[in-house]
Amino acid sequence: MVDFWGVVLGGAVTLIGSIGVKWWDEWRQRRALRAAFGAEIEALINIVEIRKHEARAQEWLAKWRKGEDYVPKMYGFDGAKMYEDPVYRSNLDKIGMLGAEAADAVQFYTNMIACRVNLRVFVTGEVKDFSIGKRIEWVESLLAVWQPTKALGLSLVKRLSSRWA
């Protein structure tokens, strides 16, 4: 009978220990993933700020509204190729580990793709074929996507960097 309780106790300790190790490993992976996504999102927002894309877009709008036929040129990706975000691209299969922030992360990156589509016409030079009215419409739609995306990204960075998430 003593052997029976020893086996039961040993099995229980082994089971609890293996569950604890698995939980600890998943918690560490989730924390690392959250940190990586938070860092990438913060970097993307910082790059836009450092390059003053939003301010330049406002300057373009002001010039066009005055009737100036200004054609901005941007440099970045190679022609039609749009760069992808490495953390997002490499971790799509794990995005559920972000928990409640997963949906917002997907929305942030989807909106970033939409912004890049708008910016593409400036990089490729296609914008020179747009009327001033179409340029205004194009940049206004870019800003209409970017501004809430920026706010969402800043909120995500804060939430993803939470210590106990």
C-alpha cells in the first residue's frame, strides 16, 4: 500500500512539474513575442516621426490647396516592391499569443500596408500623372488611415510592454 501512495505522489509531482515547466516556457515566449512586436511597432512609428512624413504630407496639401503644381518624390523601396515588417511576417502563426492585443496588432499592420500603398505612387513617380485634386484626395486618405493607426500603435506599444502580460 505504501508503494501505491509513493507512485501516486511521484506521478502527481511529475505532472505538476511538467505543467509548470510548460506554463513557464509559454509565458517566456509570450513575453518575448510581445516585446518584439512592441519594439517593431515603436520603431515604425519613430521612423515616420523622424522622417517627418506626416508634416511633409501636410505641407504638400497646403501647396496644392494654393494651386501649386508641386510633385513630391520619395525614396524607399525598389519600385513596386514594398518591404515587409520582419517581426510580423515571421510570427503570423504565433500572433494569437499576443492575447487581447492580437486583433489590434493585425489592424495596425494592415493599416500600415494601406499607408504604404498610398506612398507607393510618390516613390514610383506615378503621382506626377495625378491632378492636383487627386493628389489632395490621395494624401488626405493616407492621413485618414495613418493618424488613427499611429494612435493605435502607440497604445499597442504601451500595452505590449506591460510587465505582467
